[in-house]
Amino acid sequence: PVDPVDPVDPVDPGIPGDEILLNGDFSQGDTHWDLEFHEGSGSGAVTNGVYRVRINGAGSLPWHVQFSQSGVRLEQGKQYRFSFDARAESNRTMQANIGMGNDPYTTHIGGADGTVNLTTTMQRFDIYFTMTNSTDNNSRVEFNAGSTSSADVYIDNVSVVEMTTNVLKNGAFDKRSDQFIRLSTAPWSSHTTISFNVLQKNNVVLQVFDITGRLVDSHWPGVLDRGIYHHTFHRNSLPSGVYYVRLNTGNKNVMNRRMVLMD
């Protein structure tokens, strides 16, 4: 099944740019990631493409069980989206944060609440924030799972992208008031977020074709108001190669975008 298109205000938070994190889908195992038990105890491993934090002792503070990636560059004044999938062995809370990688470990997500409620079902979480602190070349993405529960935590598809105000239009950058299609990752291997805009209320169809012109996916959200929308396209069993995204509004083809799917 395809995911529903989620409308986003046309002036905020913007269009997702290139991926900043490394190995956010754990396709390279736990490379670039660190698991630390400061007072708690346990272990972690990637199983079926999902990172599992096994918690034997939760410690007394959330950061006593910490899963993180350091060396993330965030620039002052820019807007970002911090996203991830997560669930737990049983219902519990977890802290998700991006902050300084060294003392005083100041958070960069400002007033955004990084505490999420996990259930036994995998959910998608999105945290939008503006980097108001000074540019930090060693920011740390962290998941703090100590203190509140010893239920194991499962994490996947972690992403940090800048929300840009300029978008790709017909192969060149132009103002976001014009028509566009943009991919969250390019090339991509398991899934990508297709962002597009609707200039006026209209019937919308989003289609994906292979290089031979065969239709491989069709998403028909129906009539959409003017604004910016995101659709998550999953690879499923598609082979690697070149594909094309076509946006149709009002029964007219208004935009095409080439994308590359890699193994």
C-alpha cells in the first residue's frame, strides 16, 4: 500500500533537501552509530534492517542509555527536519534530540519537544526546528532510552535534512511558488520522500514509470488544495535502475522528475 499524502503549509516548514546523516537506514549495519550505557546496561544490534536497543538496566536518567551519531553539521539560522521510525517492546517514552556533542551538551532543537510516546507498532516521528545556536560541526543526534522503562527500543530510517526555500524546477533552482518535484534522497535504495506542490486546487495524480515507460506505481490522493505535499514511495520489489516521477494535475502532465534506484 502507498502512504497518504500529508499536506504541509506552503510557507513552512519548506522542502526537504539532501540527507545529512550517514547510514540512517542501517543498511551498513551500525556503522557511524554508537550505543552507550552510562549507568544502565544492555546491548544493541541491527536485525532485518532495524536497530534494536536491548535494555537490561535503564539507569536513573534518560541519557544513561544512549544511541547516537556525532559529527553532524548544523548551520545557524537554517531550518531542519529530524525524522525517524520507532517502536518499543511495550508502551514507553523516549527522548530524541540533536545537540552539542560535548560539554555543555546544549540542545539544538530549541522549544521542540523531543519526548516521543512509543507503542508496539512502528511509527514515524518528525521534529521540525530552526538552528538558533551558533553553527555546530559536531552536533550529535541522540536517542535517550534510559530511566523511564527497560522495554527494548527499535529504531529505523533516521533522517536529518535541511528544509530549503528554493526547489528544483526543470533541472534548475527557482522560487518555490513555481511547480516542482523533489526527492529527499537521490540516489536511494529502500524508500524516498517525493515532495511536490499544487499551485491551485485541483485533482492530482502522482505516477512512477520505469525506463521503458511501464507504470510501476500510481498514487491518487484526489482533489488537493493549493500547497506543498509529501508522499513516501517504497521500493518494494522494484529492481535498481532509472525511474521517472510524473505529476498530473487537472488531467494534465505538469512536471516530470528523473530518479535513480540503487541496490
